[in-house]
Amino acid sequence: MTVSFHDALQFLEKVDVVDGRNQLTKDPLACINALIRGFSEHVPFQTVSLMATRAGERKVPNLQEVVEAGLSLEGGLCFSLNAFMCLLLKGLGLHADILQGTHLVSSNPNTHPVILLKDLRFPGDAHIIDVGGGYPLQEAVALADLPAEYCHVGDKYRFQKQGDIVHIVFYIVDHTQPKNEENGEWCNMFEFNLTPVDFDVFYPYLEAEYMRDDARFLNCLRAVRFPREGGDSGRQVMVAVVNYSLLLGPEDNAEKTKISEKDLATTIQQHFPNIPPAKVYLAVQRLATLEKASS
């Protein structure tokens, strides 16, 4: 499965990368970073589509479905987002590979793909891209610069390399304590191997994430993206729905608002307009059923 050059350029326009063909030639790294920011603004990490799928119809999406969900800006889980980004980069004529990694708070290993982009500016140039974690990782990370620390949308994180293993380490703030530099700790959240793999490698591990009734993403309604306040010139903020809560603002200081059951579908559609309304409705129904079963 591939993304055509024409479809790839059209996607750049959808996520506000203007004149992408020329940008990619003049300043390829700036163009890729603009793509990453636009992707995080318009393509949500979300569990809605999965929660809307009936038990007998659940499966790990194939690459055709991954591309359809990406080009339509519907989004999905980390596999769909990073697999689509990898295919998109290939469609733009770039050398992109998929890497196998693990989200360390998950009980299922080897389920988090990450992208290795090679030879972007010159032979041997290598960058890591991760648009699939639901975190605001807003730029391509040069392997030659590691270790390196970044801060985007209120999140601080580090990339650290040990041999062929790269760790993404986040600074987790304790929000029960007064806000200062001492009330959090660095936690290893993701790790991945720099050896490229085929997409098929993920499927046996992903079945537990997509198909089992007790899978975490089938039991928590979640959608998140990172738009700019007031248009292109504004700062990027987080917009997220987590079950019956709406979060708006920087990741480390978002304003949290309770959403009533009757307003949940409307709120999701307002903030995530590219998720099909029929899927929103079914996911909201599933969440209500889960809430009643647990009460």
C-alpha cells in the first residue's frame, strides 16, 4: 500500500503546509516540522472509531484503512497515525522506515511504531518522528543530536540513546503540589529499536489492543489534538476529550470541564469535526453502557 505523490501533496494542503513541493526542496527539515505540527493540529489521536466498532467486527486496521483514516483526517490510535505518516513520507519521495517500539505503561509490548526518516538533508541524515502517542512531539528529532530535551505545549521530554535503543522520557508533573520545577519526575514512557521492521510485525501484538473487550482503548473514550489559538500565529494548545471531561490549554495546565452525557457527542463533534458523527454516536453509547455497568 502506498500514498500517491498527488495525494501526499493534497494532504499537506489539508494540514496547512502551503506550497509543500517547493518547501520540501528549499528547506526539507522546516517542511517536515511544519507537517508534524499541522498533523498534530488536524489529525487526532482518538479511540472513538475503535469504540464505535461492534465486537464481531473489530480488527487491526490494514494499510488501506490506515491511509483512508489519515487522508480523511479521522485519525486513530498510534499504529494508524504513525503508519500513515510513514506511508505519507514515502509518497513524498522520502526515505522513511517504521520502527518497533513499546509504550511502557501498556501491558502489551511491541505495539508502538515510530518513524525513522533518513537522508532528509544529506546522506546519512537521520531523524525520529512520532505523531502517534497523543503527546505534542512537535518536530523531527535528529539522531545525531541525542541526548536532547524539548518542550512543546507545556510538555517536557527527552530523547536518549543507548546503543540501538532510543528512549523517550517525559517529565511528569505532580498536579497536587504547588507548581515549581521540583514537583515532578522524569519517567521513561517509550522505547524503540533503530532496526527497521515490516508493518506486519505489529499485527500479532496489536490484536490485544484492538479486539479484546478489556483492552484499555475500548474502555476509555479519548480524543486529543493540538490546534493553534487564534489561527496560524497563535500558540499551540491541547484540546482533549477524556470520557466525560473536556481539557483545553497547555498540557501541563489545561482547564478541565465536566461534560454531561447528553452533551458528549455534540462536544466531540465540535472539537473533532473529522471523526464521522455515526462513529461518535456509537462510541458515546458504548461509554454510557460501560459507565452503567461499573456503577
